[in-house]
Amino acid sequence: MTALVFAGVQLGSVLATFCSGLIMSFTASWANVFYIFGAIAVLWFAFWCILCFNDPKSHPYISEKERKYLLDSIGAAERRKDLKTPWAAILYSLPVWSLIISEVGHDYGLYLISTDLPKYMSEVIGLSVAENGVLSALPFLIMWLVSMSSSALADFFIARDILSRTNVRKVFATLGAVLPGVGALAASYVGCNTSMVAIFFTIGMAFMGFCYASIRVNPIDLSPNFSGTIMALSNGLGCVSGMVAPLTVGFLTQNKTLSEWRVVFWIMFLALVISNVFFVLFGSGEVQYWNESSDEKSVDVEINDRQELERSKKRNELTIS
């Protein structure tokens, strides 16, 4: 379900990219693109205010049957209100930091393609506005489909004990990091062959859909009680790298040449791969011990207890030897 919600981002990218090209073709004005999508956002917000509530109990528009189903499904997962955020444990957690680093690399690549693929198609490949809209939207359409199907596949692997939850997250994160970078690099080495460029970008971005069954849902794996906090940290820092990506492109492609764009895609490839290495080495798909901690003091006590246990084991080993 989480991946399905996140997949809406890609569907929005498909519609925005495709429709922007059409709007530009008919009106010859960028301003109309912003007016139309701004109006859609206002309309969405109105529906959000009317239809969204904190919990099933307070929702006035759903049936009793649906209310009971939702309460039975998520009732056990509701966060206990007496829990305080264990900031020290979160900030000292290797799985959390590996997730943050992976998110930074992922968002750098995703935002770069989202914002600058149309620019590449125009400046290097020489496509018209309408053609650009269609071919730039295609990778995100396939990514949207893969993000939903890969999520079902991940659940299948976990439910059947084919792979552990941790291994599913790491394998899918690797597919979603390495192959998009390879696809972008390959596209930059086929010159101005429009068909091959579209194929490589589409295949690469399709595999980025695997991230939605890995790093995107990983905050819930690590701590159901504090997943919002972890998501805020990882996604917030990831968005910072996403803001840097277009600036990097503008700085490196001042002459609008293919060789300059190759440098851009090499940087993207390295950002994706290096950040993924941290997740493979230190990431986890298991609930962390501090998920049930009630406050900072209990976290510190638990950390000290673990350290004392380790010291005791070492003393026993030395005594036996």
C-alpha cells in the first residue's frame, strides 16, 4: 500500500511531462502550464480537506464495514501515545544513516532525470516540444508500473520466506540504483539516435521503480512507531540533493554538448552506486530495538545494558581460555 501511494508521484510526472508538451504546442506559453497545474493543485487540496481524516473512527463518509476493516487492519499498528522520540538512538543508528545516504543518492538521480531529461532531449537530441513531452514521459510511465509490480513481488518474496525482509530491501535498492545509472550512461553513448536514447532511459528508469519496495518503505521496517520521523530525515535530506542536481546540470552544460552531458550522467551514476553501497553494508529491514523505547533515558539504559553484556561475554571468554 505504501508503494502504491508513492507510485502516484511517478504517475503525476507522466501526466505533467506529457501534458506540458501538449500545452506548450497549442499555446506557446510556459505560463499556461503553471496556471493549469496550479489550479489542479488547489482542486486537489480541496478534496484532501474534505475526504482525509486522522483515523477511521473520525471519518464521517465511510461505511461501517470499511471502518471496521480499517480498524482491524491498522489498529495494532497505531503508535502508542506515551512514546517519546528516541532522538539519540535514531541519530546513532547505522541502518537509519545508511537509509538517509541511499535516499540522498536516489533523489539526486530521480530529480535530475525528472527536471533535466526534457532539457537533454531538446538540447542534445533536438526533439520538438510535443515529441519531447511524449518521450520524456515514457520512462516515468514504465517506472510507475514497475514500482507497483515490484512492491507485490517484494511482498511475495517475504511472505514465502524466499528472501528475508532485509535482503529484499537491499536487492531491490541495488536494482533501483545501479541500473538507472547504467541506463543514463548508455543513453549518452549512443549519440543522437532517438530510439536508442528513449529505450535506455526507459529501461533505466523502470528499474528505479524497485526503490519503492526498498528504501521508500524502509522507515516503516526500522520503526513503525517513529517511521514519520525517519521519513522526514531521509526524505528531507534527499530533497536537498534533488535541489542540487539541476544546479549541477546548469553549471556543467553551459555549452550544451553531448560530452558535457556525459559528465552529468557519470556523476549521477556514481551518486547512485556509492550511496547504495552504504545501504547494502549497513541497511536493515528489521524493527530496531529503540522502536519501543519510551524516552531518551530508557534508550541510554538499553545501550549501556548491551555494552555491559558484551563486556561480560568477553570476560567469560577470557576466563575459559
